[in-house]
Amino acid sequence: MSIHEMTIGYLLTFNLLTLNLKTWNLKTVILKKVIANRRVLKSQKIKRATLALALLATTACAIPFKALASPWIETGNARTRHHIHYLVDSGALNIPTSTWPLAWVSVKQAIESVDTATLTHAQAWSIQYLKHELQKAMAGAYTQSRSHYSASVQALEGFESTSREAREIETGITYTGNTFAMKLTGTYVDDPSDNKSARADGSFLAFLTNNWAVGVGAVNQWWGPGWHNSMILSNNARPAPGLFLKRNQTQAFATPGLSWLGQWQFTAFANQLQDKTGPIEKPLLFGARFSATPLQGLEIGFSRLGIRNGEAKTASHVSHRSEHNYAITALDARYGFT
């Protein structure tokens, strides 16, 4: 074999090897593109499926009911309370506003009776805000969630506070029908101060009859005109489970002898405390509050709160029924004007 033949043979072999390498590289590039395309398609399918589930969930939550999603404006809703107070202080509304939760139906009746032609720009804005909040409340049953994180636990909280621990997560569902209302809430607390990580604070089951709501649950309450604290009952402590009675509409008495009181509100409850109070285990906490608006901008409230009975233990750990009774009475007034 000549040198030329050997050179041609090497060149042919080198070219074939180069061609095979190029073919292999081309196949590798094509395979990578196919895999990348499949990943993109898979990712798009996952995104579409997620979006479809989200839309389905949104649609399911948006199914309207001909009822209020919540019968009351709950404690912690500082913005709504501010607008209601402004309208009362400026003379547009005249309803009791110092007993929370506050019934939506009384606010609804009050804003529907307002002559919008006589309102100032600020009053009209507050009325519009309340109508917007009322429309959301009437949209149907809804779920809501919240989370809270802070470095430490505050000893005292104001009206707008809805958290009592440093780290907690809450979710719940609320619905109100013509004669039935409920709220189911679950809260998980990390490192709780009372060693109770799972809580159902804020849950209730109520029956609406005539102008009254009768129910059972652990409802947050705020009595009095204060914003930073209440002299008798606030949301600083966890709500205890028990029975409650509450008036919904706040229209005035029809009898001439009592009509001067104006619109009035009444609520009462009897709860079973879950922790030890002094020497007494799980005593009964009961209370009642009456408030009225005899003059425009003036609201007077009378509250009574007491603790009685319970189970007391002696030094020998013998349990017996305690007859220790404690009670406190509060009289408060609020007058607002602009």
C-alpha cells in the first residue's frame, strides 16, 4: 500500500469519525430540546391545572347565598368602627356602637334611612364604605385565613388586635341563613402561653328568632366606648365557651314611657372558664349589658359582670363546690360631635 492510499484511508476514517461525532452531537441537541420541550409542556400543564383548581375554588367560594355571610361586625374591625363612629358623631346615624360584635342588620337599617342629599362629602364617603362592606358581607358564605408573627406577646391589646400569641395561624368559615348562623374557626399556636396549641376561639352556632340571636360558642366581645381597653370586658383574654343572647335590630321602644331611650341594645352570656381563677377551678363567668342612645351622639351603657361557683380544692386535694362570688358593675357614656 502506497503512502497516498494510506493518507486517503486515514482521511476517510477521520471524516467518518467526525461525521459520526457531529451526528451524535446533533442527536444529543435534539434529545435535549425534546426533553426541554416536554418539561415546558409539563410545567404549563401543571400551571393550567393549578389555575383551573384556583378558579374552581374561587367559583365555589363565590356561589351566592341570599343571606349575610356574617351576622355581626366582629371585634378587631377598627376601620368599620371608625366610619360608624364618624357618622354617629356627625349626626348622620344614631345607633348604639359600644357593644361588640355589632349586628350588621342595625347598621343596614340605619344607612338605608339616611337622606343622601343632605350628606357632606366625608359623610357620603363613610356611607359608601359601609355599603361596600355590607355588600361583601352579603356576598355569601366565605372562608378566611390569617397569620401572625411577632417577637413577643403583648400584655395588653387594643380593639383592633385579633392575636394573643406571638406566632399563630388561623382559618375558618362563616355562614348565615334566615334562621341559622355559624362560624367555625381553627387556630394553631406555636409555643402557646397556656400550653394549648389548637384552639377554636371565635367559633359559634346561633339561631335567629324574631329580633334575637341565641347561640353557643366562644365569641370575642368588647364592651364600652374605649379603643385601647375596656373597663369591664375586652378581647385581651381568650373567649370562654358558653351560651349567649343578643338583640339584632336596635330600634327604639314603641311605648311612650320608654321611647325616650332611643335605639337600644342588650346582650347577655354565661360562659364556663377553662382555667383556674384564684382558688377556683373552671368557675362560671356571666354578664349582661344594656346601652341606649337617648340623644343624638350620646350613648349610655350599663354592664354587669360576675364570677360564681366553680370547683375549689383544699390542701388535701379534696374537691368541693365553691360558693365564692365576685361581681363588677360599670356605667359608661360616650358623646361624640364634629
